[in-house]
Amino acid sequence: MSLSGLNNLYREVILDHSEHPHHKHNLERATDKVTLKNPTCGDVINLEVNLVDGKIADIGFTGEGCTISQSSASMMTDAVIGKTTADSLEMAQIFSDMVMGKKRSDADLEKLGDAAILSSVMQFPARIKCATLCWWALRKSLGEDVDD
């Protein structure tokens, strides 16, 4: 596949997650709820997580934001359901490193599922906060001390 074909595929996946987000709903049961805002652009994410026996049994999000913010949240929720708290926090770190341009192994990036597609966000510094907002909310909901 050509580079332009690959870019078009990435764009289609991002748009599909934005237009048809997975897990965009409130949870009936949530062990934690977090709301974070991106003051730069106005994106807001309300993340609800239901932990059972140290694993993410269910996760949902609501809120408004740009295509990158909404698609990142959709991809993240797909990637972390069924994962342990430790695995989910590791994935959040991998994602953060990736969008900041830090080298990660292919095996690490595979853990992110579709979210690995957002690696190109590093080329647009203003969009990094959009892509990471949901991952910061996840970290906070799982008990990590993060700055809002």
C-alpha cells in the first residue's frame, strides 16, 4: 500500500471512531467517574470506569470534543476493557510516549490496538492534548496522581 493510501486508511479509521464512537454512554455502575477538560480547545471528557477484581469490566465516556479527542476515547475504551489496572496504566504510558515522539517497541504499540494509529498526532503539537485527554482521565480514574 502506498503512503498516501496508508494515510487515507488511518484517516478513515479516525473518522469512523469519531462518527461512530464505541462505548460512548454512561455506565449503570461505575466504581469511578472523572471529568477532564482541555482548556486550550474546550474538549471535555466524562469517563466512567467499572473495576471488578482489578480489571476494567466496563468503561464509558461522554462529553464533547474534536475528532481526535472523540476517536481517541473510542479507541482507548476498546483497548482497555478486560485489562488489569496495571496493564491499562502501562498502555496509557505507552500512548503518551508515542504521541510525544518517544520510541516504543512494535509489541508495545500493538497493545494499543487502533489507538496506535494516532501516532501521527506528534506532528501536530496542538492536537497532543486532544488525543491524550481520555488517557489522562483513565489514569486519574485508576488512582494515578495526575494534574488536570
